Amino acid sequence: MAAAKKKTAAKRGPKPGTKRAVKKTATRNTTARKAPAKKAATKRKAKAAPVLTIDAAVNPGVVAAAKKLDKAETDVVKAQAKLDAASAKKTAAKAKAATVKSAASKRQLDTANAREKEARDAANVAKQAVKVAKFDLKKAEILAQEDEAKAKVNLNVAEFELQLAAKQEDDLAKEIAKFESKWRAARKRKDAKALKAFRAKEALKAKAAAKKIKAKVKALEKKGAAKKKPGPKKGRRGPGRPPKKAVS
């Protein structure tokens, strides 16, 4: 009869000390795509986007609920062991009372019955605690899915922010190149106009300088020609007017 009353180990849950495998939630490892770094017109390269990940950490609520369930199942094993021992004592006391008709054997049977009832009630309480712990674990796992969804949203936002930052560098490089092209074309036209005006101004200066030089050369030539003109020789009278006659 004692063997018939014993529960199987499968119904009593895991053995004491057995670790429960906790279902992991919010453990997605996601790596943000690296934005391609393109060369800008200013010869600067866009910085590579850093890698973003969600740590593979188990949700604290799930961990606590799993520990609570492990303890409840361990308590069930202990309570069932006490119930088995009380049932065995009850069986022995009942057999003794059937063979030995005495007040002492009757009292032992009553005590064994009371102890078995107490042990059975304690086992039922422990089993009920397991049901509550399982419910709490399931609830924690569902709530953990909400935390995982929030973490996923935050990660996606961070990834998009990095993509925008990388695209910003690319767009800036394009705009700088476009601005530089327009600026150089406008500056080239402006410089050409300034160069033309400067060339005309310098030409006028050269023309004025050439005019002064020509005047100086002309004056110098005139002075040189005057020096080369022949004059009368000294000590020799040439034919000229006859001397005046003396008046008598």
C-alpha cells in the first residue's frame, strides 16, 4: 500500500538543486549597417558608423520569476518526501493496530493519520505555489516581450540616426563640390575682367612712358646735331667787306 500511495518523480517536479532553463527575451543581437564612407570634395572621408547592439541580457523580471518557480518546485519535492514518509508510518501503524489491539497502537495510528494529513496539506500548498509561480513566469515573459519591442524601437532609431549622419557627410561633400564649381567659374570671370582692366591700365602707363622717352631722345638728338654744325676758323681772314676809307 505504501508503494501504491507514492507519487512518481515525474509528477513531483525536478530534483532539488536542478537549475531551470530561463527563456531568454529581449536578447536580439542586431548590428547596425555601416554607412559607406565616400570621399568628399574637401578630401575628407565620412566616419564609419559605430556598431550598435542589444546586450544578450535576460529580462530581470523573467529571472526573478524563474527563481521563484525553481524554489516552489523544490518545496514540492521536499513536501512530497515528507508525505511519503508520513504515509509509510501510517501504513506501519495501521498494520500494527490490526494485529495488536491496544490503546497505544491506536494512539500511534491516530498520530500517524494526523501527521499524514498535515504532510498532505503542506504538499497541496506547495503544489499550489508552483501553479502561481508558473503563472507569474508566463506573465513576466509576456511583459518582457514589451521591453524587447521598446529596445528594438530604440535600436532602429539609433541605426537610422547613424545612417542620417553618414548621408549628411555625403550630401555635404556633394554640395561643397557643387559650390566650388560655381564659385570657381564666377571667380574666373571676375579675375578675367580684373586682368583686362589691369592690362589696359598698364598699357596706358607704358604708352605714357614711351612718349616721354621719345621726347627725351628727340631733345638729345637735337642737341647732338647742334654740336656737329661747323663754325669760322681762327687766325685766317677770309674774303669779306673791304676796309673803310679814311675821311679827308
